[in-house]
Amino acid sequence: MWGDRGLRRVPLLRFDEEGLVDRGRIWLLELAHVVLAVPCMVFFVFIVVGWPTATVLAGLLLLYLAVPAAAQLGRLHRYLAGAALRQPVEVPDYKQSKLTGLAAVWSRPWTWLQDSRRWLDLAFMAFASTGGFVMSLVVVSLPAGVIAHVVLALVFRNPWWLLPISLEMALWWILTPVLSMVRAITTLAMYGNTLTAQLERRVAAVAESRAESIDHSAAEIRRIERDLHDGAQARIVSLGMNIGLAEQLLHRNPEAAAALLAEARQATTDALEDLRGVVRSIHPPVLADRGLTGAVEALAVQLALPVRLSADLPGPIPAPIETAVYFAIAEALANVVKHAGAQRAWVTLALREGRLRAEIGDDGVGGAVLGSGSGLAGVARRLRAFDGTLVIDSPAGGPTSVIVEVPCASS
């Protein structure tokens, strides 16, 4: 909304074209807040009335209408405040009922009741329709007062009506950025989106991600040891035994020795293939040879359905991030083949503003979720070690979209 400028950078006493443009933008923003105050007041009343009457159908319907709507209105207000202040805004997920079907219909209000974010929504609806509304209305109405005095001076042909205009313009010029900034800061503070709160959540997230990374690394080491023990090591032990037996039979039974040597040669090939499999699970060689775009192309060719790839990567990607994103794409495409019932799929790769974004989509039946036991849940944990995210958008009936984003600077 503001380009590189936020409310904090709007000069109060700078009377020029740039200052006028800034105040025009703020006026439009506050006009939107005035308009949004009406549904905020309506849904606040619906929620207040709905909770005491939730045991009857009418109250339940009010809650099902108002509670999700209040969450979306709160999200919209946070977005507007963050855009105005040029400040990143985090919107945590709400608690979800684990039940399904008819049981979820009756249990969902109880889940809402236990979710503190729903109560924040209710408190913000009250603020947006009272104090916030007044602040926005002052910004919106001051120019209207100027226009009204001009009209009155023309209608009554009395220049005295023009006297308050200077005071109104001065108040509008000074109060517009101040009131708008106070409202934006209050909005984010009510939802815990102050910079201090965000830093605290960030530190907690980093600590959790570090612990998950340590657990993941330990699990990977155990998996590699198990793969080597059950695969290549067992084959090499068998190889040594066959060669030893062949050495003993070489002079007494050359044909049996030759058969054992043939088995040893096959064991060597199998052991080499096992080792290559372990290496591929750590860092696929195709990534080193062809980069992320080429590796995804090679992956897509092996699938049983057509996959369209669109890539816009201006330079090489750091190897750890490249590997994590590659495995995320591989897992998502594997799920498409196994579960989606899709006719086609697509992968989009792009590097924008220091973030590597991969979107994997399909035209299948939809309904995919990020369950605790799914492969994508493990991928999401791995991405968190890089401060990355994995989001699934998969409505019933499709299409499905898996979006992976990782902070990344091209090498």
C-alpha cells in the first residue's frame, strides 16, 4: 500500500505534494476502516448473543456465522495495519476440532470457547466498532467538514463560513497520520503482533526448530547406519565369504570356484547399488550435476502422469536448501501419484525477494491434509530447520496445491 514508506515515515509538517499523496492514501485506508466498523459491530453482537443461546439452534447458527467472520475481519485488519506500518504480521492458526461429521458440528463451538485467539477476535470487534471507529471517523470526517463549510459559504454567500477551514485543514494534516498510526499499532498490539512479541515467538520457534533438527539428524544417522548394516555391509561380508570359499576350491573344484566368483561379482554390483542408494538419500547426485531445476525435470519424467515444470531461478541455490526443497517436491509428487487420482500435475519454482518458493499442484480429488504421520509432515519439520514453511490447500474435489517457501539467497 505504501511502497517503501509506512505511517512511521509520514512527515507531520511537510506541506508538499508527497505529503498530500500520503494523506490521501491514509484517508482511503481509514475510510475502509469506517466501512468495516459496521460488520464488526454486527458480528460482535451476534457473538455476544450467540454464546448464551448456543444450546439452541438459533444461537448455534449465530456462532457459526459470526465466529469465522470475526476471524477473517481480524485477519483483514491486521493485514491493513501491517501494510500501513510496513511491518510483517504473523497470523497464527486457530485451534481445530479433531472430531469429524456431526460430532464436529457440536464440538466446534467448545473448541472456539477454549481458543484465546477467538476471544481476541471478539475484543477487537468491540474496539473496531468503538474507539477504532472514532479515530478513523475523525480522519474521514475532517475533509468532509472543509467541503461542508465551502458549500455553506457559497449557498449563503457569507465568507465567514470559510474561517474554520484553515483550522480543519491543519487538524486533518497533523492528526491524519497520528491517529492512523495509533490505530494500526493498537490493532497489532491487541493481537500480540508487536515487534517484541514477534521476536519472542521467533526465538521460541528457533529453539523448537533446533531441537527438531537435532532429532531429525539423529534419526537420519540411525537410518543411514541401518541401511549400511542391512544392505552394503551384509553384501560385503557375503562377498568376502564367497571369495574365501573360491580360494579354497580354486585347485580342487575350479567350476565351483568360478560360480562363487560370479556370485561375488554380483554381490559387488549389489553392494555398490546399495551404497549409491544411501548417497542418493543424503544428497541426490542429480542435484549436483543438474541443479534443482534439472533434478525436478528428471523426477517428473519418471512419473506415470504428465508434469508441467515452470522454473525461474536466476542462480545456483545453496546445497542444503536445494536438497530440502527437492525432497519436499519428491514427496508431494509421490503423494499425487499414490492418492490424488490426478490426470496432470505441475511444479513452479521461483526465487523472489530472498525466498525460494515451490508450488506443487494437481487436478485430483483433493482432501489432502498435513497429518502427523504423513510424509509431508516430516518434510515440514525438515523445512522448519531452514525457517521454511509448507502449506497445503486441498479442498474436496480439488485442485490441490502444496506451497513450500524457504528463505534463500542465490549463491
